[in-house]
Amino acid sequence: MDHNCTPPRECTAISLADIRIDIMSGIQMGRSRRSAIEGWKDCTLIALTCTKLATRVVELIQVLGHQLR
């Protein structure tokens, strides 16, 4: 575990609700489910080594992925 990592600022001040809204609005604006979700993967991968929020983000993305198929 790297506790010195610094996630990008936009990755640290987000809640699960914000992520869900962002993904859903991306899809409504015509982005594919995949591209809407991909946008969060970099944040998730960086944050994964730093915070437990990321695990919840990953779970949320998996749940959303199943719901949107």
C-alpha cells in the first residue's frame, strides 16, 4: 500500500452519488456506457492504493455496468 500517493484533485472530492450522476448523464448525452465508465477508471486506479472509497467506486461501477446492459 502506498500511503504517499496523491490522487488528482478531481478524484478526491467526489461522492458515490456524484459518480453515479456523472456516469448516467454521460450516457444520456449519448456517450456509450463503456466510455462513461472508463472516465472514472483512472481515478479509481489511483485512489485504490490510497482510499477505501475507491473500492466502493469499483463496486458501484460494476453494479451500474450490470444495470445498464
